[in-house]
Amino acid sequence: MVGVGGMLGGLCRFQLGKMISERASTVFPVGTFIINITGAVLLGMLTSVNAGDRIYMALGDGFLGAFTTFSTFMYEGFHLFQDDEKLNAFVYVLGSLFLGILGFAAGYEAGRFL
């Protein structure tokens, strides 16, 4: 369940990230930013609906675990600092953390109404 969800989540992240990056001409890693915040909202929703262990493993641990990516987040944040894009780096890192937590909470509340 986790492997199948992870495969699909990773493929979706790759395609969506590529599509967003092609349309955005900026040094800011907008693709990973949008994907991670969206994943946080979706995980909040999934958590609130108590979908069951198997569904959670496939969607939460598998799909959303592979769809969102901490390693790419760290890589891109590090390179923004390294490339002397300090303002973009701070906005990216702090914005991702703040909006990720806020997105999870919003998704959780939205999921309670489903």
C-alpha cells in the first residue's frame, strides 16, 4: 500500500513540479513550495476524516509522503543561501514552515466538515 502510493505520489510530484517550474521564471523554488503546502493541506484533511489504517498508509504515508519532499526543500533552501539569495531563502524556508503548519490545520478543519 505504501509503495504503490509512494510511486504515484512521486510521479505526481515530478510532473507537477516540472509543469510549475516551466511556467515560473524565478529563482524561488515555487514548484516545491506549492507542492509541499498542498500536501500539508491534504494530509490535514486525511488525518481529520479517520479514513482507516490501510487508506492512511496508502495516501498519507505513501502518496503524500512521496508527493511532498523534505530533501528537495532542504536542497533548494541551501542553494538559495549559497547563491546569495538570502531573502528568497528566508521567505522559502520560513514561509514553507509557517504555511505548512497553517495548511495542515486548515485542511484538518476542512476535513472535519466532509
